[in-house]
Amino acid sequence: MSIKENAKYVKNELSSDEKLLESVLKFESLYKKHKVKVWAILAAIALFFVSVAASQAWKDHKNEKANEALMKLAADPNDKVALAELEKNNQPLYELYSYQIASQKNDNKQLQELSKSNNQMIADLSGYAVGSLTNKPKDSVYYQDLATIEKAYEAISKKDFVKAKELLDTIDEKSPMYSVAKLYKHYTISGVAR
């Protein structure tokens, strides 16, 4: 290598080192200027992740306590402490458990109370159960076809066969209640023919 080439090589190396040093100095001055903001952003990010982890740990703890209470209630349904623990730690699960017990016991009072729940599913199922217990069929999102069958039965018992047939025609062939609707339709036809 000639001296000219060596000088050119050294010059290029010094030039790239200068550029690197210049970049470092710019970064350092930028960091000094915005040091507080950078640390505040980093602290906020760290705080966010810590709070998310803490929140998830708290939810897991509450779910664990609710599950323990539910297991105690499965062993002893009269355990008031476990029932209170379940209500405190998991309100939707408590309402579902209460609905199950009230349905098994045909507890109209408890079912009426549950029909006012904020949980849409529990309110719907409880309202439907109250309607069934009081022989006043009520619409239900979850028992829609069954409610239609009950309304049709009520119409048949009042000898309103046309209304019953109209109600039964609304039940889809894919519904599990279709075979019952078909039997009731037969009854409405024979009722009309009488």
C-alpha cells in the first residue's frame, strides 16, 4: 500500500470516527435537554406494566377465592360463609349459583329478585322461570322456542287454535323444539276440525 492510499484510508477512518463522535455528542446534548421527559416516559411505561400485572394478580386471587367458596358450597350448600365469600369475590358466579339453587327449589321469591339482576343472562333465565312457575309465559332470549311453545299451549287451552298455530309456525325446523311444535300443530289442526 502506498503512502497516498494509507493517508486516504486514515482520513476516511478519522472522518467516520468524527461523524460517530459528532452523533454521540448530539445525542448527549439532546438527552441532557430532555432528560426529565425521557425518565418520566420510562417511569410511566414501567408503572403501566406494574399496574397491569398487579391488577391481573388481584383478579386471579379473587377468582381463586371464589372457586374455593364454590367448592365448599358443592360439598355443603348450607355454608353461609362460603356463600358470602362467593358473592364478595365473583358476583356473576354467585348469581348463577343462586339461580341454580332457586330453580331447583322453585323459590319464586329468589327468582324474582334475580330477574332484576344486571347480568342479562341471569335476569332473562330467572324471569322465564318466574313466568313458568306462575303459569304466565314470558319471552326469553335463551328459551325463546320453549316460551313460544308455552304460549301456544296457553292459546290451545283457551281454544284459540289460530293464534296457537301462528305461534308454532315461528319455530324453525332446526330448533330442538320443532318436534314438539309439530305435535302441537297437529293438535291445533284437530282442534280446528272439531
